[in-house]
Amino acid sequence: MTITIVCDVLGKENNGTTIAAMNLIRSLQERGHSVRVVCSDPERAGKEGYYVVPRMNLGPLNSYVAKNGVALSRPDRNILNAALEGTDHVHVMIPFPLGTEAAKLARKKDLPLTAGFHCQAENLTGHLFLKDLGLANRLAYQTFYHNLYRYCDLIHYPTQFICDTFESVVGPTPHRIISNGVHKSFRPKTVEKPEALRSRFVVLFTGRYGPEKNHGVLIDAVALSRHRDELQLIFAGSGPRREALIRRAKKRGIPMPIMEFYDRKTLLDVINCADLYVHPAEIEIEAISCLEAIACGKVPLIADSPRSATRYFALTERNLFHYNSPQDLAEKMDWWLEHPQERKACSERYLGYAEQFAFDRCMDRMEQMIIEAGEKHREK
């Protein structure tokens, strides 16, 4: 089967959408499919199977977008037509201009169409300082539906949470709920802490340095901890709020967090040497980073935000803390660090829990969804 995947955002694998797209592309290729990719990443120009469109020029906003580690794509109908010529299926990653234009062409050419749901309304409205305005978020979802999802034979939701959230605004949709999956390389391994960290409790959070990830709550919690001088935060990631987080840590007088973007091999070592994983994000569709830590046997402490799917990964009340409450996080963080036996027992429970997110199993289901969408399309 020839499958065209349309990616408004595709560049370095430093954001969830790009990681999900590249995982799907590689997996479909490994299963014998011919995959075409439409994107605006100039580094992929000339590579087999890639159709590269221009990047969107946002004028004074270009630097702001670049700080977020992404670049947006400008639709080019000629390039899209070439990418869709003779294809069997079209899959769109997010409801942005390139993807929505591809959906219109797919409909015109009578091609089966699926789309992933990798953009929460707040991911868009947050840049306009409107993430807490319900009307703005509902309008964003209605726009997503009108521009893309109403045309789809099937929609891929990574979690039941985001399916319920979207359908509460637009009504029932044809869909499959499939995790983006955790790569099989994420597993427990014995890793010795670097010498400078051997006398410290290492607390890890993996996530883009953006406002919705709430790194500041974790910094404030460390300042309130009984072990503040023994704690070492590691923020694995990158993003526009890096300098703001450094200033906050200095103001709170805590040991400076280690802030670095790691490749997969190094990240695996970092996760395995951590004592605790904390996920304070307020807005999240799935949080593969949390699942990666769980798959390595790390005990998670997760914000109970009503706008985050990650809270459903909590196996006990002690794995949750009140979002935006540094005090509650500090108390629960201290409890886990002071109870190593309970932490070990919880770790073993999480290793079993993580099996349902096995990458190959999830990618098998993604392939099956694409096949089913084609059958459904032909039946219409």
C-alpha cells in the first residue's frame, strides 16, 4: 500500500507531534508499505519519498515560532497533488493549513482519509493567552472539525480523554483510540549515577519548556521539600521558557536544575538513574514521556489536572498531586523518597501496567486502522 503522511510540523524529534509522525512513518515502512511524507523540513529535500513544501512566513512571529522548536508549513497545491497522485491512503497529523489542504484534495480525489489528534485546543489558544477561556477552546475544536476531521473515514485519538473532550464539543466521530506507544528500548537497566549526583535524590521531568508543562510548580515544590538541598532536578527537553525557569530556580534558591535535550540512548540512561519521575503538566493529550519513565520502572507523580490525560496513568492516590499546588507535590515527593520499599513495590506494578503501551502492538493497531479506513471508504 502507498500511504501519504502529511505533517505540518516535522523537523528535529524534539516535540511530540514530530516523534509520533516519525514513529508511524518508520513503522509503516518496516511493515512493507511505501510511505510518502509531505512536510516543510528543508533538510529532507531530495530524500526519497519526501515532498517538501515552503515554510510559512509569519513575519515578526517567525522568531517566536522558532523558539518553540518548530516551523509551520505553507500548502503548495502542486506538491500536494504530486504526493497524492497514485497513493492509496492519506493520513494527516494535525489540523493546520497543510493538513487541511491535503484533506480537501483527498476528498476531491476520493481517497481514504485518516487523521491523528495530536493538537489540544489549549496548545493553540495558549499562544494567544486564551487557554483558560472555554469559548476560545470550543471555537478551536469546532474549527479543527470543520477544516479536517469531518472529512475523515477514521480519526486516531491517542487517549480516551482527548476523544471525550473533542466529542463533547463536536458530537460523535468515527474513530479508534490507540496509544502512540512506547519504544521497546525504554526498559529498566542498571545505570550508575554520575559521581556528582550520587549523594542526591534525582527527580526527573521530560517535557518541552512551555507554559502548559508547569515546570515552575516542580521548582517551587523542591524549594518546599524537606530534602531541598539533597534534590537534583533534571529537566530533559528544550523550549522557549528555558531562561525563565533558570531565573525561577535562582529566586527559589534551589540547586540549579540540569536542563538538556537528550537523544534516545542518553535519555534512557537518564531515566534509569532517576529516583522519581514527576509530571506537572496541566495540558496533555497523552504524555509519552511519562509512559517512557513508567516503562523503565520509575514511579510517577502526576498532576491531577482535568485538562490532562496523564492523570489516568496514576495507579494510586499517592501517584497524583493537586495540580498547581507545590505544597502537595512537595509532601508527596518527600513521602516517596522517604519510603524506598514502597517505591520499589510500586515500580514493579508499573512495569506490568506499561505492557499495554508496547510500541509494536500500538503500531500494528495503527496499520489496521488505516486498512479499515480504506474498507470503510470503499463501502460509502
